[in-house]
Amino acid sequence: MSSPDLASLAEALRERLAVIADHAHRDRDAAGHLQRLIDVSGRIDTLIAALPTAELDPQFRHYLDRRSYDKALAWIESGGA
């Protein structure tokens, strides 16, 4: 699995966290905030689908399957350990 694959996924996971944490946007425009979350979630799904399943660490795959995105991001940031 190449670093760009994981770098793109990590970027999308960080963006998802930022959207979730953007309470001001949520309070000002709930529909727009929800749409941002839907958009980044769709991008995450696309990036995950493009990963080479056979090469994925079983624990990392578990995080992705369970949508434990905080743990998946931590796994990526730790160098895959």
C-alpha cells in the first residue's frame, strides 16, 4: 500500500474531525454542516474502497470496517503500528 493512499485517507479523516468540531457552522447552518459531513464521509468511503484489501493490516481493516475513524487515523499517524 502506498503512502499517498494513506496520506489522502488521513487528510479526509482529519477533515471529518474538523467538520464535526465546527459547532459554529452547525449552529448557523445545520443543513450545510450536515452536507459537509456527508461529502467528506463519501470521500472517505471512496478512498477506503480503493485500498488494496489484501495488503491491509487486519487491525487497520477492523477500524475501517467498524468506522472507528479516530483509531484508523491514529494507526496511520503512528506509521501503521
